[in-house]
Amino acid sequence: MKLRHLITIVGFLTTTIIYCQDKQISLEDIWGGTFRTQGMQALHSMDNGKQYSVLNFDRQNRTATIDIYDYKTLEKVKTLVSSADIAEIQGFFDYSFSTDESKVILTTNSIPVFRRSTLGEFYIYDIASKKVTKVSDDLVQEPTLSPDGKKVAYGFENNLYVKDLASGSVEQITFDGEKNKVINGITDWVYEEEFSFVRAFDWNADSNQIAFIRFDETEVPEFSMDVFGSELYQTQQVFKYPKAGEANSKVTLYLYKLGSEKLQELKVDKAYQDFYIPRLEWTKDADVLSVQLMNRHQNELDLWMINTKNNTSNLVLAEEDKAYVDVTFNLTFLKDDSFIWTSEKDGYNHIYHYAEDGKLINQVTEGNWEVTNYYGFNEKENSIYYQSVENGSINRDVYSIKLNGKKKKRLTKTDGTNSASFSADFTYFINTHSSATTPQEYTLNSSKSGDVVKSIKDNISLSEKVGNYITSKKEFSTINVNGNDLNMWIIKPADFDANKIYPLFMYQYSGPGSQQVANRWNSSNDYWYQMLAQQGYIIACVDGRGTGFKGADFKKVTQNELGKYEVEDQIAAAKKLGTLPYVDATRMGIWGWSYGGFMSSNALFKGNDVFKMAIAVAPVTSWRFYDTIYTERYMTTPQENASGYDENSPINHVDKLKGDFLLIHGSGDDNVHLQNTMRMVEALIQADKQFEWMVYPDKNHGIYGGNTRLHLYKKMTNFINRTLGDKLQGNIKE
């Protein structure tokens, strides 16, 4: 039986509207902005629930404005602030409101530190008086206004400060901060990267207490990167980076009561060793702080309530999992002090409602599908709003449901990827929708019915532009390999002829909980795949075991064995696709970036009888080189699981290389260090294996800036054509 009968086609979607297509997509088009989508910048719902703010830029006049719009009419009500009216600043590119919306923090200058962290110059704009106050003459981090709008807290040189906006006086909270030793209130590298937050301090509701995490990095090993720059001598960037099995920062929780001039350590009634504090957040009670503590293996997560008035603690929830517990931002406190929580404890990610003391009131959502985003709770309607994959794992829809789990309603009507931004009173939501056929479109919707009230913005002009290029269908399907139906898409040449044979080029990422096969509009890579398809390649993508949104068992099957089942699935999928009569099984390749580069390397080495070539960009080559939080979440430590680390790391399989291999990295990659590629290169040399490689000077994990992306994709395209495209002009079957 041929594969065309083994693959269950669940439908296909075209990536363009049919126009007179005659133009070929070029790399210059892709990386020159030809296919850029239009969006809504820094959308914020105002507290009145009737209006929202958006950041707009007038490039001709070089001004930035925060404009207020009416939800019902979508008409602009007023300009809240314009950079043209503020003599103290030349412009701003981001903003955030105080809780009472009396003031706005304007970001005027920013220097990146790591992925999420920046050093910046900030001003505070008082809406009523139109007065502008500079936060600090120094470049600071994470300025955050107190709920009453009277003070601003920020980090500077690893210490915390509070500025009184009326008097201008500055109160220094901590004094022991020191680079690569102690950080107060700002996360260290690994927390920022893997727990996805930078600001490790929080104001209480009465604006008189600040809780924060102190990081003692003293025992964390240092990593250094040469920065080559343009000077005669290179410099070095040195920072603390805990690799798997090595020492983490020692974390401590502190409280500062404004004006007290002293710190108070906050403790809980349980002894923890080698633990994490991945979240802290004040409840609606100004004296009760919620803190999440997690063991190093990350399979136990405890939610504590600390009363700072009487210095007592209460463990209200303890999550355990045989693999790991995901940390989220979904914890929500209701007026009665009960709270909303999401968990995978029934095998799928769902929403739960707990009483103040941690007693389960009810499971709000349930079924063999995943909640993918929690939007909030509408007290007036007693309803929860969320996003899920109930309509198929490659789609996203917005739903409402009563707090008791009844009267569930699908609010979005169109298949594809839908995401919502609700008004503060939950009367409306702005829906962002896209699919493989439709670029991003923004509509105002009713939160009761889900009906579209008005269209806000679409990308019809982009659809028309794409329609002038030669493009192909993105065909969604499932492919059964190793006993599992795996999501897949395929792009074939527009002039595809089943009587010809084509080389196959596969893409994947494959990391735990990830998804690449999704019904959404094109990324830059999708345009690249279209370009390759029109050159005569078939492009395919398969989400194997370990990827997300199909239940905890499917996602966590790779536990302690990263790179085993995922690689087996890519190899098996390639073999099956290679039996199609129009696929040349002797010319199949695979590529990926980061985790995907780890995978493509492994696939080429372990599947040397299947893949003719592979490209690995910024790959992990041994999990021993990667950080504690990410790696140990899935692998425990190297000391506990040496075989899991070594048997599935490509650096230990270089002797199996037979095909063509292109290895690419940025020398300034603070995330997946160049060390990974350098050690792989040395292993390949010692195994007497020929390969190609490229290092981009001072470029980080994203490898971008100036002409870099264009150069990178030209290099990869040339490599593909040289290694897979040798028969493109003569692919008629004999």
C-alpha cells in the first residue's frame, strides 16, 4: 500500500487568495519587509472598560503618541500624550500605566541585556498636570509605579530603589548588590530565560510594602564570551550561567516596608533545599503575599500565602507530577479570596477554582483537549474567558464558561488561530485572527455572543501583494508513525506533477510542549519554504512526540530521554514520506534552529541511511552544556541521568555522519553558547568527518542585525541547492 493511502488528509488550506500569480519570492523580499504584517502596538484596555489605548508612530514627523479609542465606535477619542508636546524627550517607543491610570511610564531609550531584560531611560508623565519626571539619570531596570501612582520602584546596579514622585527623594532599599555576586529584585540569567520574567519585586495594594527575591550568585560558575566589535582588542562579557548539574543562585525572599530602613526575610513553614521561587505576587489583601516555591527537579510546586502582618505562612496548594509541573502566569485572585489555577493533573491543561484555604471548589474546564491561554474572570457575569484547542490541536479559539463549569460558549467563529484582548469590564474583546489563508485581522467582538461588532484592522493589502507571487497550498494532514497520528503540513511546488520526483526538505523544532504545525499566517520561514517549493522542493513539517497541545502523556513521553523519541519520529516520518511515488528518497534533508538544530544534527547522524543533508542553526550539541532550569526539568541532572544526556546528544554520534552537514552559530549567543558548536566541530574533526560551518561574529541566539539574516538564508539556500538540488532540472520519472 502506498503512503498516499496511509496518510490521513484532514483537509488543506491555501496560503493565498488566487490572483494573477507571476512573481517569484526572493530572499530580498522576505528579509526586506515586503511581507510585513500590520498590527496594533502596545494595546491596553482602560479601566473604564469603554476605551483602549494604542501606541502609534508618525514616521514622517518622527513622533509617538498614545491614543485613546472608544470600543463601541472604534473612533479615536483623544491623544493622551504625544512626544511632540514633551520638550524633555525626543520620543518614546513603549509605555505602561500606573494601576490607577493617573500616570504613564514612557520608555525613551533601551539597551538590551539578555532576551527579556534591558537597561533603559524612562520618564513618568502625569496625565492631569502633564508634568514629566525622569525616573533616574542612570539607565535602570523595570521601573514600576506603585498602585497609588505616587512612587516608582526600580533596579539599578543590582540594588532596588524607590523614588517619591512628589518630593523627588530616592530611598535605596538594598545595598549589597554586586555584579556576578548578588542581585536584588531583578532575576538572574537562568530565571529570566526559563521562568520568563525579569522583575522579581512587587508592590502591595496599599503601596507601602515591596516584596522581592534576592539572588546570591556567588557559587554559580561564570561563563564568558568574547565580543569582537570593531576595536583593536576584543572585550569579554562575563556572566553567571548554571549549566546542568551545577550550582544555582541561592534565592531568598525579602520584605521592605517603606520608611522602615530595614529588610525582613520572609520564610515559610517548610524546609527547602536547592529550590526555586518562580513567582511572587501580592493578593488583593495588602498584607498577604502569594509565593510559588519549586524543588530543583521541578516536579513539585507549592503555593504559599504569607501574611506579612503577623509573619505566618500557609501552604494552600501542592502540585506534583511524575515528570514536571509547568509554571504559568495564570494565578488569579477573586474578591472572596478564592483563586483560579491551571493544571495538567487530569492529563490535559485545564482551569480549576480553589477556595482561599486551597480546598478545590470545582474543575472549571475538562475534556481531552488543552486550555492554551487564560484571559480573566468577569465578576459581573461570573464567567471565565480562555483560549483552547478544543476545535483541533492546530487551531485556537476563544471561549467563555461559567465559574461552575457550565454554559460553555465558543466565542470565535472562524477556524485558525484566534487570540483575545478583553476590555477591563469584559464587555468586548479585540480578536486577533489568522490562518494559513488569512493574514492577521483585528476585530471588535462582543464577549457575550462573540459576534463581530466592527472590523478594526486587516491585512488585505498584504493578501493582494502575496497574491501576485507564485505560491502553493499548505496542506495539513496527519501521518501515523511509531503508533501515533502526528500533525503535519506539506508544501509542494505550484506546478506539482505527480509523475515527477522531487527532493524533500523537512523542518521541525520538536522541543517539549512546542508546536510548528499550526493553522496560522505565514512567518518569514514560510515565505522561504514557498520560495524553495517554487525552485522544485517539497517542504514538510511534522510535530513528533514531545510537542504540545495533545495532552500531558504525549508531551512528557520524552522525559529523561530528550532527543530519543523525537528523532525516531522524524526519521520514521521521512522514511514514510520517502515511499511516496513523487518523493526522491535519495534526496531528503532536514533543518532546525536551537532545539531544532539539536534535532536535525541527531537526525542526520542517527538517520544516515535516510537523510542526505542537514542544517543545524545554534544547536545544543550536548545537554551537559545547557542551563539547569530547562535541562533538568526534562532530564534531571547529569549526575542522576548520565546515559540520558550522552546517548541522545549529537556530539556523541558524529562518527555516524555520512551526508552533508552545515553548522551555524552566533559567537555572542548567551543562551546556547558557541561552545556547543566548537565542541561539535572538534568532535567532527577528530572523527575525520567533512562538513561546513559558519560563525556570525557577536550575534546572539537570534542571529540578526543589519544584513545578517539575508546572508544566513542565502548561505542555507545555496547549501540546499548544492546538496539536494542536483537533479532539479531532470526530475521526470523514467
